Amino acid sequence: MTEQDQLALRLFYTVREVNGLMQSRLSETLEAWDITPQQFSVLGAARGKGTIHNSDICDLLSLSKGTVSGILNRLVARALLSKNRANGDRRATGYTLTEEGERLIRTLEAEVLSFTAPLSADRTRADLLAYLRSMGRLAEALGQK
């Protein structure tokens, strides 16, 4: 095995370990709010985009339309998202954050930042941007983005 291969495997195992730790902490944090990690991602996407559609969430989470519809319906039932029909097309449905959804995602993101602070501690903006670019390239190489 070449040194390059060894480093690639080390990167794989490290990313896997970090992903597992972050998923565990995220799940623990969200459990207190009765929110799943997938619902958290949907609320975050809605906050960033304003209006989201089923297909946006399918792409973001790599889930089927049926699964995403269930997530969206549960968030609507909890009054965290509102369902909006597009003008002129009865089939096109958009979802936007309600005031309660906006409050919740801000609270949850603040809690997530509390345990992700070490990611940015003692790092410059340039360091963080370089890390994001590297992770983006890794995601592309793995076919996830």
C-alpha cells in the first residue's frame, strides 16, 4: 500500500469517526425538542431558502419523495412549516418556516454551535474556507454532492 493510499484510508476513518460523533451529539440535542436530524435539516434549508419544495429536500437529504412528504407533513402538523400552493399550478407546493419554526431553528442552531465550536476555534477564516472546499471535493468524489 502506498503512502497516498494509507493517508486516504486515514482520512476515511477520521471523517467516519467525526461524522459518527457529530450525528450522536446532534441526535442527543434534537431529542429534547422531539426533532429528528432530517427534520432539523429541512428546517435549516427552509431558513436558508425562504421557500422549499419537496424536490429540494429530496436532493438535500438523498431521500425518496414519499419519505420527504412524511417529514414535511409532520413539520406542517407541528406548525413549524406552512404549506403554500404556487400561483397557477395546483400541484406545485412550497413550504416556508412559520414564526414558531423560525424560533425553533434559531434555538437549535445555537445549541449545535455550542458543541461544534471546536471546529472553528483557533482557525482563521481562510482555514475554514479551505476545509469547506476540501470537504466539498470529498463529497463530490464520493458522489454525494
